[in-house]
Amino acid sequence: MEVLQSDKAPDVQKLACMNNEQWARFAKIAHEEGQKLCNCYRKSVSWPDVPYNESEKIFTNINARLESEGIPMITRSILRWRMRTTLRKIRPNNSVTVATLPYNPTRPC
């Protein structure tokens, strides 16, 4: 069954046949892969902008890690659903924030 972006996490979790602990671990693994991706590009990225070969590598990496931990593997539609959400929340480690910019007395806090 195809997962839609509007689907809620409990529904997707049920489709993935994962319990709460497995789902939390999957979310953590997806976040780690997303962070690596953003750090590689040195900018925030959206899932549709990720080249196919990169998305395929991430799909393979996540499923390999899930399988090694005895967690059910995911489908591409579940990966797409998770990564779209995850990548919106991730910023590259080297991103500039207001706190790291030089002091500017006219800049609003």
C-alpha cells in the first residue's frame, strides 16, 4: 500500500509492522541518515531534491541497519514519508545561525 504524505505516524507505523520501540529506532536511523545527507551537501535539502542514486543508497543503508537489529524493513513509500518529514527538521552542522553571526547592534534578537 502506498503511503501518502498526509498519513499520520501511527498509521504508517502500523503499515511498517513495527512496535513503538522499533518505530523509535527507525526514526533515529532515518534522522542520522538525513543528517549525513545535509552535512554532505552543506545545506538543507528536501527529499525530492535528493538524486536517485543517493536516495537508493539511503534506502539500502536504513534497511540494512534495521535488518541487523531485527526490525522489519521499510518500503520506498515509507522512506519517502519519513525523509520528507525528517529533512524539514534537519539543518547541516555547519549552518550559520543568528547566535554564530558576528555581533551587530542593529540586528533584532
